[in-house]
Amino acid sequence: MALGTAIRKRRKALNMTLQELARKVNANSGNLSRIERGAQGVSETMLRKLCAALDCSAAHLYAQSEAASGSSTNTSRLTLQQPQEFVRWFRAAAPYIHAFGGRTFVIAFGGEVVDDGQFVALSHDLNLLASLEVRLVLVHGARPQIESRLKRARLQTHLVNGLRVTDDEAMEAVKEANGAVRVEIESLLSMGLINSPMAGADIRVASGNFVTAKPLGVREGVDLQHTGEVRKVDAVGIQKRLDDGELVLLSPLGYSPTGEVFNLTLEDVATSAAIALDADKLIFLMDSSGVHNIRGELLREMTTDKAKNLLRHIGNNGAQQITEDELYYLPAAVRACGQGVARTHLISRHVDGAILQELFTHDGIGTMITEDPLEAMRPADIGDVGGILQLIEPLENEGILVRRGRERLEMEINHFHVMEHDGKVIGCAALYPFPETKTAELACMAIHSSFRRGGRGDRLLSYCEEQARELGLRSVFVLTTRTEHWFLERGFAESSIERLPGEKQKLYNLQRRSKVFTKHI
């Protein structure tokens, strides 16, 4: 069940109409209806208003959503428990298991994860990653714990552009809160109960003064006092701990050569650590499911350029569907990827096993940000034969493509071009040139069934046409029995067998009776 359905269920339980709820949260009832149907995302600000009006917490709504999803997808879960399904899934995860060993991951999460009791489940996933020899650096936040202590001490919180003004009294609360969170995390990572996911765990946690900081100083006429920013991260010291098989835990605190302590932001520490360590991945656990576009749709993948454009649009037109967490973490992701971190992931902290779903499935669960696009097209080489065979075999079985064996494919691999996504071959096409007639046959064009949206076929066709032009050719032709309309819509015109190059006419299969289509390039 989606979060919207959980909101609707709670509203119904309180015998509240949609219009009543709209009045309480000062929103349009039509927008609320779309949220409940799952047709529109819900911002963090709106979620807080809804929780106040419905007399419940966000964690309660997410828990209801997850619980109902479990019951509604009971059949799929039972299917997953079947041995063959499990074997298929485990084999699909194998490439990631091989790829992650010895890599460095920086995982950042707010104090809410500890405060809401979610770190227990997270520790199970961290233990699994550690068992796969992933080098882990954790960065925790402590905002709710700090707020609680300030409230208890009846101290006012002063913010400047989202940054806390940390005076002497507030700094004591910051130290106390960070110490309590760190001890709680270390205790949960020390578990090793039999018949639990932590059975046999041997995680050793290292923490210390790895972060050097400096004061932010005066901003907008306000002295931020003990609030600072990262000046340097002791990458050598952290690497030594990682080399010894330890998990490194960083608090959002920094220290100066003069012995001062500074209150830092979670995203600053996590991003600076990931850059200093040349981390392979930076992962932020947040309240929302990932990064959303201006229509509230979840974006699975983004380049840093697209992220900058989205942030620029938000700056000019307002946040709208963008949550507070996205505004904090997306700029951090752009900074990290721009300075050498291979990938940054923004995923929901409310989904059990979110890290595993993001890392060990091809589609993931949140948003992944990279410096360069994940998709690329290039000439095929002998190592692509297996991937091409997986693409074309289903189409060969349907009779859409002419059957090619591995041996023939290996012999003709220099004619093939591939489209790859995140290192996986998702599309292919072959160009067989006939220089005498200044034309080429476009053959064996295929896109993986999971990637047939987004205009990938058009991009592959344009790429092949460009390759033909570089060879000095003037036209391309295709022989097809099923996809004539697709080619007609892209500028091809029906031709005759007699217009084919003589060499191709001799090889024409009269039994297939393929139609001929030609395009001048």
C-alpha cells in the first residue's frame, strides 16, 4: 500500500471527510485526493501537517504502508520463497557481490533512524555488507536528540538558513546528544545473538577525532559561534582502521588545532569524508523515497547536470514537491560526484532493507546520482557476445530476428554496436556495409524489454546512422517481418528486393518474405 493509502485509511478511521482534512492542513481537497490515490507525491512539510491533523506520526503512516504492502503482495512474497525464485534472485545479485568487495561506502543517516528504533534493522544490513568485505564508514546525525535536550533545558533554538546557532549552552546539548547516539549505535553493532541476522557478527567500531573543522563565523549579521564546517578529514587515519577490518563511525562534530569543538552538519561530514576517501558510494538515508521532479515523480537516475538544473528551477520557482531532505542532500550529492565520488544514492529510511534493495537490484529503490550518464553507445567487442545473445535469443525464438549462433556472432562482432546501461548491455544493432553501392544493412536491432521506454530505440538508430555516415555511406536498409511501422515512422520507405545490393539479393530468404525498407542519410 502506498503512503497515500495509509493516509486515507487513517482519515477514515477518524471519520474525517476529505474536505475536513483539507481545511485542517490548508490544502486543496483535489490535491489531497491525488495524494491518497498515489497520483501525487507528498512533501515533507505537507506530511507533517497531515500527521498533526490525523493525530499520528510519520513513522506510523510509513509502518502502516509497509504492513499493508506485505499483505497485499503476499502472493509475490510466497513466490519469492520458492527455491528456484530464490536461486534466480541470488544469481542476479552475484555480480554486485563480486563488485562490492573491498570497496568503500560512506553511509549517512539522521538521528531519527536511532530515535525511531530503525537502526536495529539497519545494523543487520550493515553486518551483511561487512561480511562481503565492504569497507564501511557511517556518519550519523543527532538533530532530534539535540532538540530534545534543548527543550528539556528550556533553551531556544536559533536558526540561520537552516544552520543552528550553537552557543555555549547549546554546545553542551550537542556533545551530550552525539555521545548518546554514538554509544547506542556501537551497542547495536556489537550484537551477536544466535538465530538473528547478527549471529556470528564481529564488527569492531572505530571513532575519534578524524574531522578537523573551522568556525562558520558571522552569517547575515549573526555569529554562529560553535557551528562550523569541515576543514579536513584524516583520510589516512580512517583508511588504516578500514584496512584493519574495522567499521568507522563519524559524528557530526569537528575539532580545531586550538582544541575547540564545532557542531557540523551531517551532509557536510558525510560528503567531505566520501571525497577524502575517494569512496565508491555515498548513501544518504532520508525521509522521502528519493529525488522527485517538479511533478512529484521519483527520479531513479540523475546526472549532476540534471540535478543542478532541478536545483536551479527550485531556486527560481520554489520547492513545491521537493522535500526538505532533498534540498539538504541533493546539493551534497552534486558536490560529492563532482569531486570524485563515483555514485551517490538517496533512499528512504522508512523502507526495511532499503540499502540492500538499492545496492543489489538493477532498478534500485531510490535515486542514484552520477557525474556522467549511465548509458553509453560504443562498438561491440568479443566480451559483449554473451550480453548480445541474451538480448536477441527471445526475439529469435519469436521469429522476429534471424537466428544467429554464438560462433557466427563472434565472427561478426566487429559489425555490432551496443548500448550499455551501468555496464550492462541493454541494446544492440549491427551494420553490414556495402561500399560499392554506398549503403549498409541495419540488422539485429534489439532493446532489452525492461528498457524499451525513453526513446532508446531512437537513440540507437541515430547512433547507427551516424556510424554509417562516418563510413561515407548514403543510405541504410532493413529487412523486417514484424516492425515495418516502427521504421516507417522514422523516415524509412518501403523498397523492393531488386533495389538491394546484388550480394544481399543472393542471400535473401524467400521463406521469411521480409519486407525491405530504405532510408537516405
